[in-house]
Amino acid sequence: MRRFASLRRQADFARLRQRGRRMATPNLTVYRGEGAPQGERPLVGITVSTSVGKAVIRNTVKRRIAAALHELVPADPQVRILVVARPSTAAATYGDLRSELSRALA
């Protein structure tokens, strides 16, 4: 079972972009905010735009980010995280993404 649940609503994505704490890395932008007090698991959203590449590349980037987040997301159920991939993410390795996410979430 995954350690996090997915953000689903567009309003949640927009709220995190507006009110969340932003941390920028060379390949990613990470927004972190407070979750609902009754939450069971952390909520995570991953955004990969078409500027990153074609569908195969975007899906690969999403899977790499999700795998790294599975290891790194804190167990605190009252946290929401939004990860936005930049175009340079397509050329990044899994190790690069994992290290950037660990710095951003620390």
C-alpha cells in the first residue's frame, strides 16, 4: 500500500500553489501545506506538463517522482505536498530526483 493518497481536486492543487511553502530545486518545484486534521494519510499531487516531453516521458517522470515520494513522504497525515516537474526533469535520473525531493521535504 502506498504511504500517501493522491490529490484529486483542482481546487486543492490551486490552494497549495497559492498558500503552500515553495521550495525550488533545479528539476522540481515542491509546495508543502497543511492537511485536514481528520486525514489518514498525507495527500500528494504530481504535475508534469507537456513542456517536459511527450506522454511516454511524462509518465516515466511521474512514476519516478511517485516512487521517490513513496520512500520520502513523512508519516504525518496532516501534510499536503504538490510536486511540479520542470522541463529539465526529463533528463534527470531517479537518484537526482530522489536527492532533490529529500532536500525539499526536509
